Amino acid sequence: MACPVQFICRSIRTVGLVLLYYVFSIGITFYNKWLMKGFHYPLFMTLVHLTANFCLSALTRRAMQCWTGKPRVILSWKDYLHKVAPTAIATALDIGLSNWSFLFITISLYTMTKSTAVLFILFFSLVFKLEEPNPFLILVVLLISCGLFMFTFESTQFNLEGFIMVLLASFIGGIRWTLTQVLMQKAELGLQNPIDAIYHLQPLMFLGLFPLFLYNEGLSLSTSDKLFRVTELSPLLYSLLTLSIGGSLAFGLGFSEFLLVSRTSSLTLSISGIFKEVCTLLLAASLMGDKMSALNWLGFAVCVCGISLHVGLKTYYSKSNQSNNHLEMTY
């Protein structure tokens, strides 16, 4: 009787963690699009989110230290600037450009284009030799590329400027996640816990994005009645509250991803991500009025097949490597 009960408990826990991840991930996507309708300062919004992430990760680290009695890792300035800075700059540009694109494109086009990050992650994983070359990877690239072409072909809500922004963000995202994997796999740095990684990344991300904010939004925001030239207190408090909600969602997304991976596996996160994109597109069509033709939906289906194949290949080869390692240890 114990085994079925344990299986049911694990299944309920997994479903709960996936739903928590969906709430934060889908929530922040729709939040960003909603906020950009009336608050046209995406880079400033991102800076506020980074500040909130840093404060919440610092509080979480303090709570973990009090709970365990063990001090949390603090990197030296040399390691911080040489090893963390590239990851932080790439992450800041990825998030900043993604948020910026919401001024121009729909949620459905954003979701579809952002899914091409798999291609760039795959490319940079091969460059950094984190992944072995495989002929099936050509099929993965073709499926995702063809799917994206079909999705954007003759789209009535296509915007070139926003599309280029998301595509550039996906490219930088490939660098970001590859560098993040390298960073978290370096045992000597002690950043295996994502909370510690978030804590160390946020300040450099803020500094990396701040010059772009000053150039693009600084003067406009300083003369806007949204924050600095308000005539009443209530609009200011409303703006600060809505921006703070986004920061909480961003931190919750990172934390829910960590919980899902640590309690289940990275495969569960990858598969959940595929179905999350389906849910996002369905919600965008029903709630936001995003228009998608049959060809667009077919393109999305082809892209999902490519992503699913990539996930399946990673699972197969990781299991093969584990089996080979076990045989080597046996002999």
C-alpha cells in the first residue's frame, strides 16, 4: 500500500509545482504586456524588477542562513567581475530586449519567437562543448526554423521591429543560458543554488542595463507624469505598486523553476515549458484577441515537434551516458 500512496503523493506534488511554475511564468508574460499598454518604459520596469529580485534573494539567503546555521557563499571581487559579469550582462540584455518588444508585438508572436532560444542554446552548447554533435540536431533546427517561418508568414499582427528585438533576445538568451550552466557547474564558485546565483547576478545586471535605460528612456521618463512629474500621490503609488508586483512575479518565476528542477528534474521543466507555450498561445487568443490563422497554428505545431525532439534526444543521450558510466564503474 505504501508504494501507490507514495506515487500519488509524488504525482500531486509534481502537478502542484508545475502549476506554480505556470502561474508565475504565464503571469509575468501577460503582466508585462498589460503594463506596456500604459507604461512605455520597459527598461525602467526591468531595472525595478532586478532591484526587487536582489532584495528578495537577499532576504531568502538570510532566512536560509538562519534556518541552516551555515553562512551563504559570497564571491571575491576577482571571481565576481571575471566569471559572473559575462553571464549578468547577457541575462540583462535578454530580459531587457524581451520586455522592450512588448511595446510592438503580440504575446503569441513573442511566445513563438522566444521559443527559438532552443536553437541558440543548442548552438552555443556545441561551441562551449557542453553538448555532443548529433545528426538529429539538424532535424531539430529545421523543424523549429520552418515552424517559425510558417507562424510569421502573412501574419496580420506581425511587427518587424518587435520581431527583431525578440529574435536578438533569443540569440543573447542562448549565450545567457549556456554561460549560466557553466557558471552553476563550477563547484569552486558555490553558486549551485539558484538563489545565490540570483543574488550575485542582479547588481551587475542592473549596471549593465542602466546605460541603455539612460540613453533610451532617461530623459523621457524624467519629464513624464508617470513617476517624476506626478501632481497627485495616488498615481505614483499605483505605478510603484504595479512595478513591484512584476518584481515579485520575476522572483517567483526563478524560485518556482528551482523548486521544480530540484524536486523533479530538468526534463520535467523542459516538458512543462512546451505545454506552457501552448497554454500561453490559447490564453493570448482568447483573452488578448491575438489573431492566428491555420497556417500559424501549424507552424507552432511544427516548432513544438522540434522542441520535443530536442528534449527527447537530451533525455536519451543523458541516460545512455549514465548507463555507460555505470558499466565503466562496474568493470
